[in-house]
Amino acid sequence: MSRKALDYDNINENVKKAQYAVRGELYLRASELQKEGKKIIFTNVGNPHALGQKPLTFPRQVVALCQAPFLLDDPNVGLIFPADAIAKAKLYLSYTSGGLGAYSDSRGLPGIRKEVADFIGRRDGYPSDPELIYLTDGASKGVMQILQTVIRGSGRDGILVPVPQYPLYSAAISLFGGSLVPYYLEESANWGLDITNLRQSVAQARSQGISVRAMVIINPGNPTGQCLSVDNLQEILRFCHQESLVLLGDEVYQQNVYQDERPFVSSRKVLLDMGGPISRELELISFHTVSKGFLGECGQRGGYFEMTNIPPQTVDEIYKVASISLSPNVPGQIFMGCMVSPPKPGDISYEQFLRESKGIMESLRKRAHMMTDGFNSCKNVVCNFTEGAMYSFPQIKLPPKAIEAAKRAGKVPDVFYCLKLLEATGISTVPGSGFGQKEGVFHLRTTILPAEEDMPAIMDSFKKFNDSFMGQYEDQTGYSRM
Amino acid sequence: MSRKALDYDNINENVKKAQYAVRGELYLRASELQKEGKKIIFTNVGNPHALGQKPLTFPRQVVALCQAPFLLDDPNVGLIFPADAIAKAKLYLSYTSGGLGAYSDSRGLPGIRKEVADFIGRRDGYPSDPELIYLTDGASKGVMQILQTVIRGSGRDGILVPVPQYPLYSAAISLFGGSLVPYYLEESANWGLDITNLRQSVAQARSQGISVRAMVIINPGNPTGQCLSVDNLQEILRFCHQESLVLLGDEVYQQNVYQDERPFVSSRKVLLDMGGPISRELELISFHTVSKGFLGECGQRGGYFEMTNIPPQTVDEIYKVASISLSPNVPGQIFMGCMVSPPKPGDISYEQFLRESKGIMESLRKRAHMMTDGFNSCKNVVCNFTEGAMYSFPQIKLPPKAIEAAKRAGKVPDVFYCLKLLEATGISTVPGSGFGQKEGVFHLRTTILPAEEDMPAIMDSFKKFNDSFMGQYEDQTGYSRM
């Protein structure tokens, strides 16, 4: 037996337990193939710019000027930057003490937190307090910080997570020594949430000695794409209130909605609309990001969380822990400012901003339809419409022979399918097992982000692979090399 | 008793235990006073730009262009950006798949990791492998990730940390449920490290049932400023090898050296120079950052760690955990590139880069002297010279009456002193107790970062306060209001 501290046998078991399929076996294989020269379409992660989405011009101009403040005194600056971007950069620099190169307060720049509060106030119709908004290096970091605060180790603290789920949750819960308590979304009801099922999950966890402490919702859903109705949100809030759970509202896809029947409504708005004791008592933390929506600025790592009804002493503890890593990156905070406080009608950059952002959202809507329709045209594939977020999550009905072939290859059946898809087409997806799913049911997740003009070819290539795969494993002549 | 999940009584005890004095009571009080309109000199944290240090022009030009790639096609771009910055921006954009708005690989952009490896190779005289270099959102995030991998919870895993120490270590160790095992630096020997004392610390920890797993060194020292000699580093490496400890080398101040007798030598170079089994067996992780040195780009959050002799399976686990938060911020990675691969002789921007960076380092050297001399001119204050890093850590010999007055005010004596200093002068320091120190000995930490031209006035103001404070509490007429 090895005895050095970082030998595999000796490291933290929770680190080993954590699984993160979005960059798991499929991603690693895709990276290898790419190195070997194969063209890979990375649809494993919601990373719009990597698939050709252009950044919005205005926020980039503002951040470029903040990075190069000496340009603000250059007589030629007006030749390449519009006046409103210059004014905004000056405003944001005035929020800092020393520009983008100085640590901000660990909660973020007060000026940006104020802009976020104003945005939330306009969105929900209830004022928001900047002191309860903390900026983060992307939403994931915020989620991880809050889970670390909630989970007391020992493996006995449970967090309710929708299944299928975004594996940030399963991974972080493992890492912090908690227990994931799954509640299943109903595929046949368009991934709706059934409150009876939720109660059963909690009862079952308790019978195993688990103390259920928090509930996660992802709205719009990742990987499932559904938008929660106000009725459903009310049920969830009442349930959390009865059970003294803190509700973690992952609302990073709030701008990504592709139908008009169920617009995004925040958990906070629904809570405050309910009034009465619940609206003053229920502990709620909501997350948002610059990585999704029309910005799609994943690489900048900007996010925030807002705390509702969290006791001040706990807010202070969360501040203290944020302080250990000093401050979220400041450029990411500027992007957050530009997202929540975009150009207004009459501003020089307004028309361009509107044209660019509308262009992105309209194209995403089209792509959501193209992808769903494409999947539903394939043999043994059924797919709910992507109402929101950035993903399609088709069910793949694998024939028994395919499942046997996977077993012989030592692979989980959906991993087997996705690997074959990758090798045949270069499309890098994530097997449904990475998100959790019911026994014997198989899915994959793909983003809807490939460029609109590439979409028909990608869906053709998928269909060709899939239908041949299905034909092969339904074929009575049995197993043959793909 | 409250029962909601985020009520203070119910949250993770390790979160409550973590202390981070750099943004503790003194910082909070300073922020309050600033809100009330008082002029505060924030010397609590090594944040050069917040105290007026100008960013280097070249890296900012490169990052501004990367943020606004549409400028690269603008016919006027040559009017305000030099050609080598434009070329560098194009190079760095070619490293990305989708510009700064796309997530990079979780370990950072391969192109930048290659540049870091080249830098390390030149520095140490031994090639470095980019696959063992992971980019991070600042060095603190890297340190936290590694501690989380090492510490197996249960409170029985010990980490050797120099005392006085940078409280990132104490805070993170608490947070992950480890035990800090202190080894004391010898103030009378210019904060040198005594290997006998180190052995005693380990023996004592073991007698308490603690499994010592890792050793931290901070070189140059924070808060103590010493530069470790090659002899001392060899002793440390041999000790870690004998005891099967992983060595965590916090080398973020490697560019900040203010004397010529002991230049910075990396732990890795000393290790590889030693040759033999130790050089192939000792587990070493070294940390670096863009926040210190002449860049001082704290707000950008760029850092890396390099792994030496870490087993591949563990390297993979560290990759997996990094993947959970998707990618370090990409602009911070570009700054890292500019730091390790600066303009070369003959480049258009070389002269300016040299002038700016030399100017900063020479001024820091002067300020290190001004501050040490200033402290040593004060009554009851003695201070070792700041050989490196960014801090002065003077010992404050508090008279018994001052200690009594602190007790009456319900304050730790050095907190009491620092609060009085803050109220009287606006100078925001960190009490020595935040870093750990021997019983009955008091210090404070201040950065050497105030602008050179402000330094005489600040040291005068400090001396006036200190000498009056000392006069008051040494005065036999006893306690009076400051």
C-alpha cells in the first residue's frame, strides 16, 4: 500500500465519489478524437460562443474600455467606441477602487449589486436589497458555496434534487459529504413535477435517517427544458415551508424561453405574491449568471445569488466564507452590470443591442424546434419540446440487443450509444445516466446551440447514425461492427 | 430553537469555525467609517491597484483587444493599439474556441498552460509538463482545491502551516474539517524556520491522534516577508520526504524580492537539483498568481498550480473536481499568459513594459525600506526588514495597562490597538492575532503598498498615533480617553 499523502488511496473519499458527466468519459474521448484531427461538435456543455454565437457588442466595448482605461483619454477613442459605451465604462470604473485590477469587496462591487437589485425589483415588482445580493465567479460557484453552508457533513444531510438533474448538484453534494435525495420529473407530463412523488421521496429519505434540508429547482429545466407554472411553484414553496427546507432556485436560464404559454416567473415573485407568513419565513436563495441568456458569456465567469428571508447571522457567515477567496473576478461583475442594465431606448447603442440580442433569442427558438422535430423523426427516439434553457433531452429506446452489446463492451447502455454516435458523427453529447434517470430508460443530452445553418446537417447526421444503429440492433442477424 | 435549514444554529459548523481576519472586524469597521465619509487607507490586503498602482499597459491592451475582437478588423485600431499587442491578442484568441466568452477546458487553455510550462522551465532549468499545470481563478482557489483533496474530514487530518501564517490556510483547513498544525517561525532569526521545532510540532500533533498529511510554506513569507534559503528549502524537502507529506509551495510573491542576498528559488528547482529518489518521489504542488509581482492584477483572478510527482490517478481526480465549476475565467488566463510571456527585447512594447515593471519593483523596494525604518523609529515597535512579499509585520510591545484597557473593552489587545489606530489615522491594518502568534506577543500586518509619495505622511501619522498611545498607557496617571 502506498502511503504518500496524495496517492490515490489516501485522498478525500468525497472527491473520488463526485461525478461530473458533462466533462466525463464522453468529453474526454471527444477531446482525444479532436487531438487526432477529427471534427468534433461539442454539444456536451452549454457554451454558446464555442459554437459560433457572437458576443453582444456593447458589453464587450464597455469591458474593453474598463480594461484599458488609458484609452478614455485617447483623442482617437471616439473613432472606434460609441459615446454611450465610453460613458458606461467611466461609470463602472467609478464603482471600483482601482479599476478592474483591484479586488472588489468579497460580495462584489456595491454599484453593480445595486444595479442587480434594481433589475430584480423591476422583474418581480418587489424591491430587492443589494446587501442580500452576492456576486460570484459564475452561478456554479454560488451554488457550491451555499451547499457547503447547508451540508453539515456526516452524509446524513439530504438535498432534494430533480432527476434528471444538472450534475453540478450531485457532484457538489458528494464533495461536501451530503446525500442527494432524488425527486423524479415526469417525462410523460412534459417533465412536470408531481408533489406526491416529492413527499414520498422525503418520507423515504427520512426513513433512512437522512435529514432533508434543502430543495433544488432548476427553472427552466436543465437538462429537461420545462418551464414551471406559477401553480407548480406555489406548491413547491408551500412544501418547502411546511418541511422547513431552504429552496435553492437555479434560474440561470430565465431569459431562455421558447414558448409563450408559460413565461418565466421567478420563485421570489411567486413567494412574495403569496403574502402571509410564508412570504416572510421561507428561506430562498436564487441564482443567475452571465453565461446563458443572450449574453452567453461563459468564459467570463459572472454570476450572483440573492438571499430572501435568510437570517442576518447566516448572511454574515456566507460573507465570511466568500472573503476567503477575496473577490469574484471584476470583469465578470461588469458583464453582470451590462446584462441587468442594458442600453435603453434613445441610447446610441440601443438599436444594435436589441438587434443582436433579439437575433440570438429568435434563432435559439428556431433551433429548439428544429432539434425536437429532428429527434422525433428518428427511429426509437422521442423528445419533449425544449420549452426553455439550452438543451434537448431525447429518450432513446435501445433494443435489447444493443443493451447486450453495451454489456459485452463493459459500458452503460447510453454511454455505449453516445460513444458510437461520437465516433460516427463527431457529435459530443452527454449520456442521460450522467443526469440520473429511471431504471431501464435511456436518454442523451445535447445543447440546442449549434449554428442555425449547421443544424439541418447535424440532425441528418444524427438520424443517419441512429436509424442505422437501431436497424443493426433490431436486425435478427445480430451483432456486427458499427 | 429555530429549525429552518439556514438558521444560524443549523448551518455547517465548519463554516462557523473558519476565521478570515484579512477581512474581519478591522476591515468591517474600516468599511463603516468609509461609508461615514472618513478617508481610509486600506493596507489590510495586498491589493496594489486599490492604492494607486497603475496596471502595466501591454497586458491591458492585449486583454482589451481580446474582449473586443471586432476591433481587430477596425481600420483605426492601429491608431490606439501597438502592433505587438494586436499580434498577441490574435495569438491568444487562436488559443480559444470562441474567444473569451467560451468556457475553456477546466484546466485552462492549452496554449496558456504551454506558456506557463515554458516559463517554469526557463526559471528552474528543468522542463515542465503543461498537462500538470492547472489554471485557476487566482491562487487562493487552487490552494482550496488542493486542501480539499488532501483533507479527509473527521478533524484528524493535519496540515503543517507556518505561524504567523496567511489566514487563507487556517480558514480553508477549518472549512474542510482538517486540523491546522502550527510550526513557529523565529522572529529573532528574521522569521527563519527551525527544523527541530517542525519535528516537535509533528510529534505533538501525532500524540493527539492527528495524521499529518501536508506542509505549507509561503516563500517569500506572508505576513513575515522572509525569503527562504536553499539550505532551508532542502531541509524542508527532506523532512516532507521522510514524513510522506505533500509540500504545498505558496510562491505567489516570487517576483517580490527586495534584497539581493537571497533571491527567490522555487521549491521545485531545489527539489530537482537534489536528484536521487527524493526528486522523483516527493509530492509537491506550487502556486502562482497574476495578483502580485509587478502585475498586481488582483481583480482579474488569475493563477495556476503545478503538480510534481503527483500520481496520475490523483491528477485526474483534481481535473474532475475542477470541472464541476466548468472553467477558470478566461481573461484571467490571458493575464497569466502576458505575465509568463512578456514583450521581448526588440518588440515595440518592450521598452515601455520594462520601464513600467522596473518602476513598480524599484518603488516597492524603496517602500519596504521606508516602512521598516518608520516602524523601527516608533516607541515599543520592532520590525524585521521586508525581504520579500508585500507586507510589514512589526511587533508592537503593548504596555500592561494597554492590555488591561483592551480587556475592559472586551477586545484582544492587538485588535484594540489596531482599532484605535484606524479611528485615529484611517490606516486599516490586520491585527497579528489574525495570523497566529506566540502567547503574549503582539503584531500587526500592513501592506507596503501605499504610494511612495504618501508613505512619509502615513508613517508620520502612524508614529504620532503609536507614540501617543504608548505614552498614554505607560503614563502612571492611567487610563484616559484616546
